[in-house]
Amino acid sequence: MKKYISKLHYLTQDLPGRGHVEQVIAACEAGANWVQYRCLTKTDDELLNDIHQIAAICDDWGATLIITNHVHLLAKADVQGVHIEDMDADFAKIREQVGEDKTLGGSANTFEQIRRGFETGAVDYFGCGPFAVTLTKPNSYPILGVGGYRDIVARTKSEDIDIPLLAVGGVGLNDVDDLLQTGVYGIAVSAAVNLADDPASAMRDFYRKVF
């Protein structure tokens, strides 16, 4: 089932002194229509407390809410889907767990990972990266850069792999034009908004660039 996937994904992050709920309020007020709640430091009860508040905010603003990794919480809150960061995940099995109605996103670093996920028929979109150095999600995966996305997009087209790919990981406002010219479907942002002096203004700048 083909699902709506925004061209701009906004991700929350664990920040001292600025909670996820506060981050989402600022982002939605600035135009975010796709929110990924990415919190890996709280208990299930704490996560659900956040998720319920964020779900209400997203509902008020008409934004899609996706949670990161916590598949077991999907049925306990008003959430539209889940994003799985494990690049070796069994997406077919996860699709069975979440059902057909929920959006299922995956992370990828290579064309082969994208092809594998696409062939399962279970994944609705891929966040592909990292584009550049990022401290939001420390990892040892190769940095793709603009050329990496250009190559991956070319290979997906050559093999008729039709799935939205979003550039993620260290994406700044000045990178957006070059990234979209590679043929990627869209971008995902986190620190470039959350760590800005004025997060709401930064979110509006990205929105204008992408849309």
C-alpha cells in the first residue's frame, strides 16, 4: 500500500534543558508536517508520556508522527508509524508486527541495503546516510556526500527500484539544493534545527528550501 511520505522529515533528539515535547511544538508551529520522535534514553513509561503529548500536538497541526525503533509501543499510542535504524533488520517480520496500515521506514547506507529492503515489499521509505559528519547519531558508516547519493539514485533507477530516499545525517541548509539535485526524494533534519539559535526560524528555512 502506497503511503504519503513527506519530503522533509524533522527528528527530535535528546538535549539537555530542552525536551522533545518543546522541540516538537516549535517545529510544528514552524511548518513541520512529519515528526520523528527519536528518544533512546527513557523508560517505556517516560517514552509513552512524551509520545502521548507529541501525538496530540501533531494531531492539532496535521503532522505525521513516527517513532524511532520502539515497535512495541506502536499500538499503545496514536502514532502513524515507526522508523527502524538497524540496517540489518528483518523488515518483513517487522511489517507483520506493525500491520499494513502503519508507515515503516528504514535506515540505509548502501544501495544493497536499499535493494534488500525494497525487495521485501515491507519498507515505505529509506533514510539514507550519513551525508556528512553528524554527532546526533554517532556511527562508523561511510559518509556518502553528494556524489554518494547521485550514485545510489542512479542505481535505483537502473534497477527500477521505486522507493522514497531521504538524505540524512549532518544535512545543513546550504546542502539542500545540491542534495535534491541528485534525485533524492527529500531530506531529514535534526541538529541543524534543534541546535540552531532559533530552531523555529531554522525549521522555516528548511521548509521553504524543500517545498
